[in-house]
Amino acid sequence: MNILITGGSGVIGECLVREALARGHETSFTYHSRPSPIGNAQPIRLSLEEPARLAESLSSCKPDVLIHSAAFTNVDGCETEQEKARIQNAQASGELAKFAKSRGALFIYISTSFVFPKRDHAVREDEEPAPVNYYGQSKLDGELALRAVGGEWQIWRTDQPYGWVPPGQKQNTVTRTLSLLKEGKEVREVEDWWNNPTYLPDFAAAGFALIEKRAQGIYHLVGSSYATRADWARATASAFGYNPALILTKRAGDMRLPAARPNVNADNSKVQKETGVRMRTIEEALRDMRADPRAVEFVSKGK
Ligand SMILES: NC(=O)c1ccc[n+]([C@@H]2O[C@H](COP(=O)([O-])OP(=O)(O)OC[C@H]3O[C@@H](n4cnc5c(N)ncnc54)[C@H](OP(=O)(O)O)[C@@H]3O)[C@@H](O)[C@H]2O)c1
């Protein structure tokens, strides 16, 4: 298949570009400010700032599948720059969906569990969204924009993607915690932000299974643990031989950030049932990371 991935220079996008190449697909990707090569995938510069010009920028592309991962991803930035978030996350998504439809391509939109508020149960795909911050609102508006266009589409909602990432890529709670522990520095994590941390290899496996099935609709591609950032960091410390008591805590309110965090627990049973891919817990994923050759430099010297 010919696969085009927007935001290929980002954490999720790069993971998907590598997965597409590993599966033998003809792959191209877009970047905005960071034009790093990824294997033999073709890089294309794209800006979400002028949605009306997106189709022109991609005029040479004839994808069978367009995965739209590029976005204004800074949650607090979206709160303070709402017009920018509206254009880049909502309006641009509608324009890209039109482009995909004009090419007869399956359009896949990477969304977020932040479209929901906290609920007293694990939230299913068909429940009514109600974002608590503008990032969530702009991503929800992107979902609605592509659904209004029609054509073939999938929405993959995710949360806190993590795993070993290539040098130069944005770090995640696990790699950041390990880097600090290795250097003997203080690790302080938030004790009242809850997430479903999502192991990138599972995200990619489940996503490509959905593509191969040519599934339609919304899927929660999230990990199977619901944990605080502090608990996640403690589990990371334990898995790599450090004392979990080294993880100190802070409260979200002390950081005085512009955007509220929703503490959503998303139900991932639909994607697991339909693809057979298990979305691992934090402990399972950490064991997998620990078994990777890249773990060697991060294991506690005491072990
Ligand atoms: N990370 C999370 O916790 C999380 C959770 C749920 C959902 N998501 C969603 O997953 C997707 C990917 O997130 P990520 O974590 O991989 O993000 P990321 O690492 O911040 O990457 C963002 C990507 O978007 C591109 N981009 C940013 N501004 C752009 C612009 N004005 N025009 C064109 N491209 C632009 C970036 O290009 P350059 O780097 O080249 O500038 C990069 O490729 C997003 O849609 C996000 O909303 C992320």
C-alpha cells in the first residue's frame, strides 16, 4: 500500500512511519520544522497553518491510506492560543479528510482521550465527548470535521504514548525518568494526573491491524493501566532496579498550568477484541523495554 503519514517527525508519526516501512509499504511522511530522514520514506514539508493550501502541498501524493498525526500538541499552548489550535487541529483535519476522500484513501485521524472529562467508569468509544480543555475541544472538532466530510475513516484516540524513542525525539515519562535516575538527579512526578499510558509498539500493531481490516469508526488505542504519573515513574524505577522511593511527587495545582487535565480512563476492549492485539499494562510494557538492548545503559548499576 501507499501510506502517507502527516507529522512523521513527531513521536507517534515516526513510530508509524517505521512500522509502515517494516511492513513493506511505500511510505511518505510530512514534517514541519524538523526534516529528519526516516529510512527510505519520502519526506514532504507541510504546514497546518494554511488549511486551504494543504491539498496543493500534497498534490504529488496518491495515498491508499492517509494517517493524520500532525497537530498543535501542546495542551497548555492550545489553551492560550485557541485560534491557532482551531485552525491547525480542527480546520486542517477537515481539509485533509477532503483530500483523502478525493484520492479514495482511507483517512485515519490520531485523536485523544482528552475529548472526554473524568467519568466514574472506563469510557467507551460511543459515549458523548465533553472536553475540559481547548486542546481536547480542538481535537474533538477535528473528529467532527472529518466525519462531516465522509469517505472511509478511522479515529484512533490515544493517551501518553511511550517506549524507546530515537535520539532527538520527544522523551516520555519512562525515558525521562530513567535518564534522571541514571544521572542521580531528582525525579518529581505529578501525583494527581491519571492516564492510560500507551506502549508505542502496541499502538502501531493495533493501528496497522485496523488498517489491514479496513475497519471503520472510532477506537481507543490506549494501554491497559490507569495510573498516576507518579505511580508510572515508580513502576519504571522498579523495573530498572532503582528504589521507587526515589520518585518524589508534586500536585498539578502547584504548577498553575493554563489547561485543566481530565484524568480520563478510556476503555480499550473494542480494539483488543477486533484486532486480537493486546494493549499491554505498564508493567508488561516495562518488561519488554527492559529486554531491549537499548535498556542496558539505563539499568541501575546496583543490579
Ligand atoms: N503525545 C500525547 O500524549 C498524545 C496523546 C493523545 C493524542 N495525541 C495526538 O497524536 C498525534 C501525534 O502526537 P505526538 O505526540 O506524536 O506529537 P509531537 O511529537 O508533538 O509531533 C507533532 C507533529 O506535528 C507536526 N506539526 C506541528 N506543528 C505543525 C504545523 N504547524 N504544521 C505542520 N505540522 C506540524 C510536527 O512537525 P515538526 O516536529 O517537524 O515541527 C510533528 O511531526 C497528535 O495528533 C496528537 O494530538 C498525542
